[in-house]
Amino acid sequence: MINCLVVDDEPIARNGILEYIEQVEFLHAAAVCKNAIEASYALQNLQIDLVFLDIQMPKISGIEFLKNLPDPPIVIITTAFPEYAIEGYELNILDYLLKPISFERFFKAVIKAQSYLNLKVKKGIGISDPYFFIKSNQKIEKILIDDILYIEALSNYVILHIKNKKHIAYMSFKGIESQLPGDLFLKIHKSFIVAVNAIQTIDNNEVILADHILPISKSYKAAVMTRVEKNLFKRY
């Protein structure tokens, strides 16, 4: 199921996208917003996979909103104005839909989104070597996968917390998340990915490592517990 956020200041346009979402079995409308401020709150508090984003909205345009997102989900622009297409694609949007949007065109875009998300979770996608390289502080640093404790999002940067040190790299949090081996790392918060081997204790809404305590957000709690329960030792 793909969790969707619809952002548009026009009620008719919002309702039109919602009707299309309801007709696609793998889509779920997690939130509907009238402006960028409401959308920011939704992204902070909900697990959103796909955003349908209008451009011309009061106070903050869709383009400005997208520029200021440090770790945006997949974005499909929905607008009546074709002139923003190049700028939109430069911001790594998945598709650009011109209003009035037909269901056929909408469906083609969401199939593309589904394929993209499936590719991310497919086995074998991502880092396969026991190490990778990053650019940090004008140097190229070798990072051993087994040495990573957790990764933290910081605006347009990520902080890799390694045993006894940390590296700050200019890169997308979503980008590094998509490349990490899914069996070795667990996202517990929109700003934190933790190495499973580094976890010592899970106490209510916190993950405890040797020298760090990290929060588990409400939107990720169920996924974290599902993952833990797979390896829970049971006495029969």
C-alpha cells in the first residue's frame, strides 16, 4: 500500500485526486492539505510515500515547498501550468500532470511510482560490498557497513555515526536509505536509521545503543515492532 498526501488549495482539484486514489487498490489517501504549511505538518507526523503537489498555492508555492524539503518522498506535480515542468524535474519529481488530469494519465503516473518503490525494496538492490565511500569535509572517506551505529538526517546532510567518530556528508537521507542493506538497518524515525546489530534495548518509544538513546516515532513504531518480533526468541 502506497500512502499518499494530496496538497492543493482548490477543493475541486483535491476531490478529483482523492476520487482517483480511491479507484486504485494499492493507493491510500493518508492526508489531504490545502497548503504547504499543512503539508509540512503531515510529512513530519505521518509515513508518506507519495505526494500529489499543486504548484500555485497561497503564501508558499509547491516549487518553493519542494525546494525546502530535506528528504522529500516521491512527488508528482499536479498543475494547470506547464511552464514549471523543467524546474520540477530538476527537483527530482517523478511525474508532471497537467490539469484537467484524466484517470488514464493519473494511473500511468502511479504505476511508475509503484515500480519505483518496488525497486527500492527489491532484494539485491543497494550496497552489496561490506563498505562504501562518501565525500566528507573535502575528503573521500571509506565507511565499513559493520561500523555504522546509526544515521541521522540534518537538513540536506546526513550524519553517519560510526564507532568512535562521525562523518557529515552532503547527500539525501532518502538516497542513503535506499542503498543500505534492508536486513541490516532499520528506520525508526523520519530522521534516524539504526544498525540492527547496534541495538541493545528497545524501551517503549526508545532504541538504546551502547552510548546513545534514539526516539522511535509513532509512525514507525509498528514497523519496528514487526521487525523485532521476527527475531523474538519464543519459549514453547
